[in-house]
Amino acid sequence: MLRRVRVVRRYLGILLAVALFTACGVGGETTEGATGETAEPETETTTDGGEDDSLADFFGYGDEDPEAAQARYREEEADRQELIRTCMAEEGFDYTPMTPPEESFEVWSPENEEERVRTQGFGITTWYGNEDQFDEGVEWEDPNQEMIDAMSETERTAYYEALWGSEEEQMEGATTEVDPETGEEYQVTEGWGAGCEGEASEAVYGDQAAVDELWQDLSPEMDAMYERIQADPRIVEFEETWSACVAGAGFEYESREDMYNEIFEDFQARFDEIVGPNGGYVDPFEGWTEEEIQAFFDEKTQDEIDAFFEEAQSVTDENIDQEALAALQQEEIDLAVADWECGQGFDDLYQEVTADYESEFIAEHRDLLEQIREAQGG
């Protein structure tokens, strides 16, 4: 059985988050704080970072609106799929490029944020019992599946090894890490993986392993920069105003950063106390042999299978304190709403302050950042 391994891409999330704020068109000359009053910067950092005001600008995402981002994602995926087709043909296999569903290219927009917050909170506990609401409904259809199903086991193994790489290739350079909460061991590797998938992804998105290594060299400076951003008087002032505002709604946090550092562990722990570990999931096949499980799926219709799982879940639900669960979910929503209402203007302000520091960061580390940009394909 070939295994897919978890891929680590350090700092890529930071860049995407920065690009996201910019792409959503936030910004302005003044910023309204949590009380609705205009917050004037107490200090202003002036830097000479050249034409790049932010890392998003430097990496080419600064002026990209959501529609342009969606178009770029579609074009990149189309290019990647065509490269996979060519590579698989060289390996002796037919491959029909996949066409991802349109929803998979959707870019987050702030327009529906209030509705999401008021119905889903932070999404830590509120998904339970509302799975349909959280289900994006994005279903990928592989046009190669019928062909794969018709293959012999030997042919199928060879096909997947060409597509994903052999297990040895997938595990090359992988390290074992341990989940601190569960103690579970898992494999972590850097880069895009192996096989035609990995080769095509690297061709489109660049040498991710090299990018990871370069970002690692910059990580101390990046950490220090974001600490300075959090300590900037403009951010500190906003955080103080935000803290007083959420206190009025009954929540005590000194800053949004403190809140985000605490809430996930806190709500998850209380959620687990109510529904049990694993999100309330109980394996209905516990005690069954693999042969019995396989026979079950071979012999039952899809409706019978669905009914079996629904019955197992209903038994689990009967043992849950629904009032306690509802109270916890409402608390999460109330906090999320207070954070959203009190945090109006924060994204604009954070982008403004971040650009000041990132401009200086780019000027100081331009050579290394240009290597990263080149490794990402320019």
C-alpha cells in the first residue's frame, strides 16, 4: 500500500495570509478601532524598501484581487495537470488531466465573514451536529478512476508508483515526528513529493524543498520582525481597545493574540469532555476482523451502509449532554462575534503596520528573498 506523507512548507502560510489580506482589497488612510473611533498611529516607521512595500508585493500577490487569484490558480492547475499527463505517458500510462470543480478555486472574501462568524463561531465545536453546514460540497471526480478500477493489482501498483512515486521515493528525506497531544507518530517530508505528481508540482510551483531551507535560514529574523509588529504602539493601542471591548461582552483577554493562543485548546478540551475523544466518533467496526468489514461493504447496499453509520452515530449522540454541548457552542459563537465586532479595522491596521516592517525586512534581506522567489519559479 502506497502512503501519502504529510508535507511541511514553512512560512508559506505566512506569505499566503499576507497576500490574502492584500488581495481582499483592505486598506485605507484611517482605521476604525474597536470602539468605532479613528485610531491615529502614535509612531510611524519610515523605511527605504524600494518598490516593494510588503512581502506580498515582493512575491507578486500585492495587487491581485480575488478574481485574478482564482484565474491564476486555475491556470496553474491546468498547467500542472498537463505536465502530469506528459510524464505519465513517458512512464507508459494513459492519464486524463483532472478538471477540479469550480468551487475549489474560490478565494476567501470578507463579504460573508459576519454570517460565518454568527453561525459557525471559530469552527472549533460548532461543526458537531452541523456537518452539512460545514461541508463545502466540493467533490473531485477523477476521469481516470474507471480505467484504474479495471487494472489488475500489479498494474494498479505500477500506475500509482508512476503517479506518486514508490513508497521508498515518497519516504526519501522524511522524518518521524510525534503528535504532542496524542503521542501518535507520523512522517513529515519537505517538498512536493515524488512521481509525476511531485515532478509536475515542482515545475509549476518551484523547488519547495529549497524554498523551505531558505526560509529556515530567515526564520529567526522573521520571528523577530513579527514580534516587533506585535509590539508596535499602533497594534498595542488597538489590542487594548479590543480587550476593553470584548470585556464588555463578558470575555477577559489582554489581546487577540492571547485569545487565539488559548481558545482552541480550551474549547477543544471542554468539547472532548462532553462528546468524548475523537470528536465523539466511535468506530462501529470495533472488534470486527478485516474480512468481516470487507464482507459488510461487499454485501450491503449504499443505503444500508449509510443507515448503519447513522444508527451508530445516533447511539453515540444519546450519551451526549446536548444542553452542555449547545451551551459550549453558543459560548464559542458569542466570543467569535465579540471578537469580530470589536476587531473591526484590525486587518487594515495590521496590513499598514506590517508593510512598514516588511519593507525594511525586504531591504535588509533582499538577496536571500530573491533566491526564494527564484526557487519558487519567479
